Amino acid sequence: MKKLILLFLGLILISCGGGGDEDVTPVQVTPEPVVVQKFTLTVSAAEGGSVNTSGGSFTSGASVNLTATAQNGYVFSGWSGDSTSNENSISITVNSDISISATFESFLLSCNTPFYPEKPSPDYSENNYEYYSYGWQTNQGMSKICLNSYAGVSEESIFLINEVLTSASNRLGQLLPINITAYYNGISDLDLVMNNWDALKMTNGGFDPGDYTAAAGVDIENIHNGGQGELAQGIYENLVSGRKTIYHEFFHIYQNSHKLYFEETNNFGWNYSRITEGRDNLDFVGLVGPVWIEEGGAEFAGISLSAQNNWIDSNQAFIDYLDEARNVIIDAASRNDIVSLKDYENGKNIGRLESTNNPTGVSRQFAYQYSAGSLAHLYLLKTQRSSLVDMVENYYIDLAELERENIGEGYVYSFEKSFGISLEEFYLEFDEFMLGTRDEQLTILGLN
Ligand SMILES: [Zn+2]
């Protein structure tokens, strides 16, 4: 007991030590009974989503798991109040009164602010590859779609574009945020449009303000700001094919992001020299693969997936392409110009064959890479080489890995892996199919 009293005195002296000249008032200390302390946790959700609990009263030190869920059309953007985490699932230790709120933002928002002002440095380099990971590689960042629209683009058009982009994103997913610029040539201030486009660090001169322009992709010089695309009024005002074309452009971003993405390490990477070398070479094939796969695949996805929403009559679209592709072959054959799908692997070679630089001196009819390219996909589907899901996904998923293992030939390996037939064998089979009668072709393609 004596010891305890001394200890109390000691405490009083210490606690009053800094008090200077103040009078020392003796303090009577009585031991506190042990009480379980409780705190209040208050959890709320802002507009656009919900949380799994509204909180309550918790014993000090209790751990509570909070999960925020965005409703359709919104993405979780972070916690506010006593947590600033960006993870939608967090664990909170309650050791004081806590108030926390989940915030959400509209999935589809207008924006033209770059994520990165400059191209970031690679995380690491290995075997001629540079690897990058980006701050937006979170669920909410990757699903972000920014539709930048300008004067003259009607509410209906904005709705239509958003509808397609959201549907495509839900169906195919996104590896990166997407910026789409919609403008009306007759009214939009094109200087403003181009300035905003520049702010997103697209390649200089990459913006082409035509009346019928639809373009999209992923530029390795700008991937840190996501995928990019532009749509002119001739596209989004065309109620017959507009949504299919917007889907097609989304698919280009899908293809071109996968060609750079490594699932296992969750990062992006590329062999810079492989991308730039040989661009003038007529045999050079890009990382997505042959042009007929890039364009025909986007067209196939645009038609097939739009048709699932009843936006297009896919049978009619494919029949039209069959007639177009047949005409290319018949017209060229009259000059002994033998058309093969293999001719459509490289853009420069296509340009040569579709101009008077064609060895026959007469240009081929246009766009076999779109018409026959999309039919080649339908052919692979109908000859049981692939399901629809595999057709629009599998070929692209392993593309980056297979290219890294087989520099310059990733697409060759991915094609054979996805469809169970080598690309060269497929060319022979498909070219022969294209020489059949129209009725035979309609039967094989399931279009009659
Ligand atoms: Zn295209």
C-alpha cells in the first residue's frame, strides 16, 4: 500500500512538473472500474451505389468489413470521411467514432483531362521489353468511359453512343479507360475539339475531322491516358449501321489493349523495335495480327454482338458482305488477279493491290479485309472451329504472351491455338470456300 501511494504522488508531481508557479492542488485518484468502451461506426453511400452495412455500435478494436457496390451506370470512386481508400472492400478497425461514406461517379462522364501529363517511365525492362503499370489499373479506372461531345451532337446521339459503349464494355470488359470524342463537323468548334484531343496526348495530327470518320485504338505513346477514339456525325447519325460501327471501334480498343497486356503480371509491355520496325515492309504484320483479323474481327464483333441487342440484322449484313467479297474476286479474276485472304495481312500491301500499283495495273475493288475478313470469322464459327465467345475473346487474350515467346509471330500461334488450324492451312481452305457457289456459301455460313 505504501508503494502505491508513492506511485500516485510521483504521478502527480510529474503531471504538475511543467506547471511553473501554479498552485498544486492535490488530486484524488480512484481506480476506474474496467468498462468496455463502445464507438459508433456510421457508413453511408452517396448517389450511385450502396454499402453492405450502415454501421452501428462496436466494441473498441472491433474490425468491420465494408463493401461498396456501384449500381448500373456508376463506378465506385473511393471512400470519403474517415477513410480515403480506393478499394471497394475495406476492413475498418473501430477505435473511435467513425463516419465513412462510399462515393460513386457516373460510368459515362465527359472529360478531357489526361491521367498523366507526360509519358511515365517503365517499371522495368527485360529482354528488349519495357513494362508499365498505370495508376488507373483499378476496377473503376479500367471501366471508365469518357464521352467528350461538342456543340451540334444531339442528346439522342450522345445516348446512342453511350448505349453502345456501355454494352460493349459490359460484354467484353476493358483493360484501360477509354476516351471517345464525338463531334459535329458543321457546328462543333473543331479547334476546341482538336485542342482537347491534344490534351489527351494523342499522336499529333491523329485527329481527322471528317464527316464520316470513325477511328479508335491504343497508341503505345499514349496508352498511359487510355484508349482513344473519334466519331463523326456520319457515323452516329446512321441508324442502320451506326451502332455496329461504334461497336467496331470499341473492339479496336479491345484488340489493341490486349496485344500489350500480360494477365499474369497485370501490366502492359512491348518490344518497341518490333512495333516500329518493318512498317514499310509489305509482309509486316502488326501485333494484333493480319489486317483482315483486325478489321474483319472488329466487323464480325460489331455485327454479331450488335445483333444480340437487335441493333442490326446480322444475316443481312453478312449476306451483303458475301456479295461484296464475291464481287472483289470475280472482278479481279477477269484480269487474272487471284485474290487470297493472305493478301490482306498488311495495310501497305492492301493499298498496293487496291491501286494502280497492283501488278495488273488495275486496282482491286475495295475492302476485302472487311467483307471477307468478317466472313472468315463467321466461317470459323460455322465450321465449329470456335464458339462465338472464343471468337471474340480467346484469340486476343494470349496474344501478348505468345508474341513475347515467338517474336513477330504471336498472331500465328494465337490463331492456331484458338481455332485448331494453322493460319496457312486456313488460307487455303477459306480461299477455296470463297470460290464455291453462292448457295453453297450461304449454306455453310448458315445464312439461308
Ligand atoms: Zn476498323
